[in-house]
Amino acid sequence: MSPNQPATVAPKRQMHLMLFPMFTGAHVAGWRHPGADPGRMHDVAFHTQVVQTAEKAKFDAVFYSDAQGFRTVVGRDVHSRNDVSRMDPLVLLSALSMVTSRIGLIATLSTSYNEPYAAARRLASLDHISHGRAGWNVVTSTTRNEARNFGREAHYGHAERYARAEEFVDVARGLWDSWDDDAFLVDKADGRFFDPDKLHGLAHQGKFFSVSGPLTTARSPQGHPVIVQAGASDAGQDLAARCADVVFMSNPDMASSQDFYAAFKTKVAGFGRDPADCKLLPSIQPIVAETEARAHEIVAELAALIHPDVAISMLELALGGAVDLHGLDPDGPLPEILETESSKSTRAKVLAMAEGRSIIELARKIAAVRTSSGLVGTPEQVADHLQTWFENGAADGFVITAPFLPGSLDAFVDGVVPILQQRGLFRTDYAGETLRDHLGLARPASRYEAQPELHVEPEIWQPD
Ligand SMILES: Cc1cc2nc3c(=O)[nH]c(=O)nc-3n(C[C@H](O)[C@H](O)[C@H](O)COP(=O)(O)O)c2cc1C
């Protein structure tokens, strides 16, 4: 470099923000708040309004959660639950892709109650439809209610569902490479629609799946849709460290997030990956208002709106469905809880909080913890909090769960985002087109580009 040339200044690291709308809002009583509009939860115009708000604020992505069965265990609280009806995230996001142009669109899809071929194809289709904005939140499902909708009496065991998930994701990734990027010639003059030499079979024979391939959908704009994972157990973390581009964290405080962040990045490196290629985003539920006092008032308003049946059912769910607490004296202590295969990490956290609390006290505490991150304050205070976590090894960005919609999202977007932008901590405009662009992630090359010897002749040419 010549002495007159200015030294290149490394661009400032910026955080990633994703919106987790949970349909009517994430707080279990949020739908009862005056700032919510729950009557419109099945109206695509409502979701359009929410996602366009996030896109205007330059969020990286919106993420829709899912369960193919009630997430409540006993169901006595069902009258007050706002998560009993959802729309299929892939279908909803396909619609939302048509009224947005830049924001990433992440759909949850369970590896326990889907087949990898159909899943890979639907996700690749969303990536085509959205011009490269699709993401997949890989979940293994947590309740037996889902199992019962798919011909099983019980949910898969924890180890088995993660083994299945790992094979599921491998098969999906293999299928996404079925077609080389330049396989489609569409040569009208020559009459050649595609080049058969650029098409690959899969011939996968594993413990859980047998998939011949190829995928009947061309390689998508991102090559592979962005993979998101939120497993907290060792098995969940291993899956995420091996294959996830984004990890949703749910650690309760900065110290535990820092520990998780450091250990997890090391784990990612252990799989031969660059730790920077896996973005760690704690999920937070900020309650923002013009004054601190008003923000705390909103917290109290929300807590007062939680129905007691809901609190006890949330506790049962957190304990993995091991016990029916509704028949017990709510002012008595928690009985001894047997270990189940469901959500091991969550269960351990709950048992640690049971000490010295009655069932209803513990239930209210769990409901409060599960429905508020404790991040309550003015836009300035919330921005300070995010900055501190981001600059101290606790986060690459955040999943913003809105307690109620659209009110709490508007408060965050109008109040906090401009402050983060003024501080240079968040983009003021999108620099790229795809979700991978927003996340600073490279488009994965096809496995056959680096290793042509992996090619498998498609079986489709053989007569039946
Ligand atoms: C932000 C966030 C979103 C999640 N979304 C879903 C979801 O939509 N569906 C689901 O079945 N599980 C969801 N989970 C649960 C995780 O996939 C995972 O099962 C849970 O964190 C427990 O970890 P473990 O399975 O490793 O024990 C979510 C978790 C987090 C932190």
C-alpha cells in the first residue's frame, strides 16, 4: 500500500434482528391487551401489516413458529390460549413473500413429523418464490399431541428425534444440490430444456429415510435456504453447530448467554466451520414505552391478564407433560416429577426454580419468565441493553418476540431501531437481496462442484 493511500477501515460489525410474531403476540395474555388486534390473526392483511413494519425497519427476517398439535399438555386452559390456531408457516410466508421484497422469511418445519423430500421441495419452492429469502427453523417437536396426529401414540425419544433430525437435514441438503445452478438450458432453438449431465441422484439409504432423488425443483436462489436451529440440549446444540446458519438462544441472563456463545462458537469450529458463519441470536421480549414507569405498567397489565389455568398448564408443559397438576392443591408444593424424554433442558431449569414455591407460585413465576424477558424500559434503555450484549460476546443479534401485536412491535421499531441505527449498530438499508446477504453468509456451492466424484446417476431413467 502506498503511504498516501488511506488505510481501509473495517466496516463496523452490525447486529442482526429477526421478528418472532407468534401470530397474535408471544405473551400468553398479550392478545387481551388493548394494544393487540387478535381478531385479525387469520387475516393475511394483518400479517402483511406486521411483516411490512419489520421490513421497513430493515429487519433481517421474520420467523413463524409452528406445532402440528396443541402445545398444551392437559388442555384445561385451552379457553385462554392464543396459540391453538395457526396457519401453516410455509403457506403463510408464500403469501407474505408477494407483499415484501427484502425481508427474510423463516418457516418452522418439524423433522419428526415430515418427510425430507417433501420438506426440501417446499422450502426450495419458497426460496424461488421469494427470490432467495427462505429460511427453515429445524425443530424436532416437543409434544405428544403432535405424535398423535401422525399415527404415533408417543413422541420420539429425545436422542432418536435428534438422530432423525440430523439425517433429515443431510437428506434435504443433498436434495437441494440435485440440479447444478446452470442445469436449465431452456434452449428454444436447440430443443434442449436441461442438461441431464447436470442432474444428480441421491440414493440415500439411512436409518430413518430412504430417498432416491433427485428433487423435482431446481436449485434455489440461495442454493440452500438458511438453516435455523434452537436446540438447547447437547444433542440439539450438536445438530445446530453442525448445520445451522442461525441459532436461536433462550438464555436468561447475559452471563449465561456469554458462556453459551463462547462454548457454542467453539463447538462450531469443532465441526470444521468458521464460527462467524453461525449467527447466535438470543430471543428477547422487550417491553418498550416512552417512560420507564409506563413500560413497567404494561408488564403489570400483561401479568394481571394471565389466567391461572394458563399458568398451571404452562408449568406442566415446561415439565414435559410428566404430571397433571390441575387436580392438586395449587397452594401445595410441587410433587416429585418423573423425568420424561421431552425438553430435558427446560425441565431442569424449572425444577431448579421449584424450591420453596407452591404450585401456583411456581406456575405464575414460570408464566412470567416464559412471557417476559425482563427487558423493560425506554427505547434508550432497551438499545443500551442490546448494545451491551452485542458488544460483550453474548449475541450476534436478537430475535425480537413481540408480546402483543401490532402495538409492541410498533413501539420497538419506532423507538429502539432508530437509536441502534444512529449508533451504527444496525443497518439503515438492506445491502443485498437474499437472506444470506443480510446475514453476511456465502451462498453454498453445490457439493458436486467441489467433489464431482460424489455424483450419483439418477435412477429416473430406468423403466419401472
Ligand atoms: C426462539 C425459539 C423458537 C422456537 N420455536 C419452536 C417451534 O416453532 N416449534 C417447536 O416445536 N419448537 C420450537 N422451539 C423449541 C426448540 O426447537 C427446542 O426443542 C427447545 O429449545 C428445547 O431444546 P432441546 O430440544 O434441545 O431439548 C423454539 C425455541 C426457541 C428458543
